[in-house]
Amino acid sequence: MESILRAAGALLDTELSGPVDLGGSSRSTVLRCTTADGGSVIVKAYGDGPDSLRCFTAEAAGLSLGIAGPEVLGVDIAIPLLVMADLGDAPTLADVLLGNDPAAAEAGLLAWARGLGRLAAASVHRRADLTLLWARYDKGMPSWEEDPWIPRNPAALLALLDDAGVAAPAGLAEELARIGTAGGEEYPAFTPGDTCPDNNLLTAEGLRLIDFEAACYQSVFMTAAYCRMPFSSCWCVFALPPGTAAEIEQAYRDEVVGVYPALADDDVWQAGMRQAIAVWTVDATVRVLPRSAQDAPLHRTRRPVPTRRQLLRHRWEMASGLEEFPALAETMCSLLREVAGDWDVPALPGYPAFANRETRTPAPSAANTETRNPY
């Protein structure tokens, strides 16, 4: 920690003290530090593993694009680490969704969707800039756009089905190959990568996006699917009230139609959304099903939170209605029947905040009091 403080202080030409560990992860150490003049900054130092190095480059490049996220105050490529402006302790979208104020939750969701849409629209002509920034902070790892995670997942899904004794219907491999073409080349836009509820601060100045470790360009549908599913790759997944998912999806769509007018066509939009849902459902199955033999909460400490099996069943139920992917839909039905049929778990509940839609009691500033790492 001392070496991190010295390196970060050298970047700012000031002494840093009083580091508070904000949690970090296996990839990084995140500290809130006090500057010599009494202010505070966020210092994020990364490990030397492949995942850590790629996350460093993605975050340094994504934040340096300057269209979202906290201001970058300094970058040390050698260590590597970032020094960022401190956005404070504003509640996250996860906090209000897990709270008890439905108005705050709905406002937070709309601010999140509009913010992501505006970011996407503002970024359309900046892809070359991100490529240059990636080269500046390159640590020898392929970018997220170069990682073939989408076309790689179909083979993993087929292997999982075989292990689970679920017969793959005719045409599934061909459908998966077609689904695997989604992700970036059609209607691309910038995303921080991990746009989950706990990575969005609801500040007095509005939504502030944080955690750019997976920053890249991808299809706007891959981000818009977070509105409908909801939150395609996240732990904070509950059922949204009727109409709310459609409302936040439209808020995102309204922002991107200005740069991609073709998305005003409902046929184009719905087809893209269904393909993105297929991509994310395959990904969730590949990631979570191998760990579902032992059901467990999706987050180590946050409560309430769904379990792995609740999440998978919810994803499979939604994907079972993808009519243009009949083999995949049949596969989802088979998983629901032959795998989830033996799971003694309740249905995915609604977000706690909306359980009190009529009472509208004040929300706490956070869903719990543990130290959180939004960075």
C-alpha cells in the first residue's frame, strides 16, 4: 500500500495519506486517499495477471476518452495504477432498487437508461480515439472487442447440455453460430462494459458511471438488453414491475435513435433486442450453470439478492419465447423442464423498492452499511 501511495502521490505532485480500502477485487486494489490540501482522490492499482492488465488498459483508455466517468488525474503505466476524481458516497442504483422508495427507484432507472443512451450517442464517432488510447496504455492484452467471448460461448453451451443430459435439438448449433455474430459491428457504441446497478452513482448532479474495466464498443442492443432482461450480466437481478422495463428501454432507445435512425423501425429494434437477449442468455448459462449444483446468493454480502438458480430460471423463461430462434427456445424449455424442474426455489421476486409502490416511504442512503467499492 505504501508503494501505491508514493506512486499515486508522485503523479499528483502531492502527499497522499489516510488510505481507506474500498474493497477492490482479485484484479485491483481501490483506495480513497486524502491529499495534502485536505481533498480526496480515488487510487486504483491493478495486479499483474492477464485479466488485471486488460482491465487497467480498458479503464485507463475508457475514462481518458472523457465522455463519461470520473476525471482521470493521473496514470502510471508501469505499476499500473490510475488516480481518479472522487465522486463521493452517493447512493448507487443498486442501493435505491434494494431500498424502499419506489419513486427513487423509478427515477434512478430512468436516469441510468438515459445516461447510457446519451453516452452511446456521444461516442459513435469516437471509436478511433479509443483505439489510440488503448495503444497508449497497452499492457499486451487483447481488447474486449478482440476477445471472441460471444462466438466462443456456443461450444461451451453444447458441452454443458451434453453434461446435463439435455438433448440439443436439431438446428441448435446453426442458430448459435448465427447468434454469435452479435456484439459490435451493427450499430456500435461505447459502453463502460459493466453497467450493472452498483456501478452507477446517483449524485446531486445526476447519474455518474463508474467501473470501466470492460470498456469497449459493442452493439447498442447489447446494452439495451440490460433494460429488458434486466441487467444481463449482473447480480442485482429482480423482476421489474409491468411496464417499467419497457419505459426504461424506450428511454435508452430515444437517445440512440438520433445517431442511428434505422433504430426507429420497430422491426429492426425488436430483432436486435431478441438477438442480444439470446447472446446474454447463452452467456449466463455458460457462466452460472456449472456452479448451480450448489445454489447460493449471487452476491457474497449484499442482501436481499437472488440465487443462481433463480437467475437461471428467469433467464431461461425469457429466452424460451424467442420465436426466431426455435432451437434455442426449445433448449431453454428443456433446461426448465429437465434441470430447473427439480429446483426447489421460489420464483424471482420483484425489486424490494417496488414492493412499497403505494406507501412511498423515504429511502435510506444505502441498502446496507458495509464499505462499498463502486470503482
